[in-house]
Amino acid sequence: MKVDDIYQRIDIENLKSEERRVEDRKVSEAVFDKESLMSLYTLAKKDAFTEMKSIISTGKEAAVYHGVGEEGEVAIKIYLVENSDFRHMSRYIRGDPRFDAWRNRRQLVYMWAQKEFKNLNRICDTIPCPKPIAVHNNVLVMQFLGKGGKAAPRLRDAAPKDPKKYYAKISQYIRDMYKMRLVHADLSEFNILDYKRKPYIIDISTGVLLDHPQAMEFLERDIGNIINYFQRLGVDADYHTLFKSVLDDDK
């Protein structure tokens, strides 16, 4: 396969057209730089995906696309190198024994992608989340949570029909992650999808091991976010009760 063959799998012009409707042509230029295209080429050559179809979402640090793989729909997450928040990312990687020091922004973003891949691998057999498929440099391919190119809704955008049930499940996810020596570190209604009638955890690139110097601070923030969200939905959720159950459950 030649490098140019990547364009047979990715309709770049169509994706750019969609992005112009979302934000601006500058977004596509930031996403599809030379290095990102080479990473996509490498992953396509390894059959991590067979086709890249449409945009799902764009953010400050990444753009997510809907694609097709050998086993079904996939999500292709491209972390933006030039747009990335260097200070934000370094806060969650510095102190993580799984990663060495970095020399520049690009290396840090590559570590960020690896970090999400490793964290997903760590929890995917126990906690509902996208199954990781492959990662290369700043591109991560994982299971698509949705159907027909339409992503499952975030809890932020569509409150669950049974908030009490979802609160119980997410509380258990927090306890299970803690048992696996991991804290999500950015858990909220923005990073939980409602898929197949249960909550799925996403965007876990921030996740830190318990020996990270700020792990407990991040855990407290995660719990506070979840408590505040479900209290607004009328659930009898208590911060101290959940925090204590997380620590007690690990004994």
C-alpha cells in the first residue's frame, strides 16, 4: 500500500466539508496534518479500520470520527498536536510511572494517546467503556458507542430515565476503578454515555494511577461531580457516603 492509498479509505474532502459546517476549515487543517495522516495510514495498513466516514465531535484536544472496521463500527480519535493544552496534559502525566519525560509538545500528545489506550485496556473487562483497538502516535482507534454513525448521548445531553439506577452503577464504576488502582480524574456527566441502557465511561486519557501525587484530589473531584449531577436529578446521593465506600471497598 502506498502512502497516497490512505485517501482511498478516508474521504478527506468530505470530512473537511463537514467540519466547515461544525467550525471552520482550520479544524481540518489542524487534524489532518502530515504526521496525523501518516498515523492514519499506519493504522489502516494494520486494518485497525477499513474506512473513515464522518465526524462525531471536535474539541480543544481531539477530533473524533466515525469509521468502519473488520468487526463493525469504530471511533477514530485524533489528538491535536498544535491545539493541545500543554499545561493541562502535563498535570496528569507528570508523576505517572508508566511514562518517561518528554522533550516537546508532540511527544507529550503521543503519550496522551498511549495513556488513554492503556487506561481503557486496564478497565474494559470490568467497566463499560469503548474497547480499545489500536493506537499509533496521536491516533487512537476504539469501539464506537452508538449505531449507524450516530453516537450514544452523553448524560449531560440526555438525563437517564432511571437516575437512581445509573447513580448506583457509576458509583460502582468508581469503586472498581479504585480497586484497579486508577482514578478517572475527569469524571462527570460530560464523559459518560448512555449506551445500551447503561452508562459507559469515556475520555479517560486523564486517568491516573493511585501513586500519582494528585490521585486523591482527582478522586474527590470526580465524586463531587457525580454527586452534584445526580442530586440535581433528585437522587439521594451523599458525597461522604460515596467517598467512604470507595476507600472501604478497597480494604
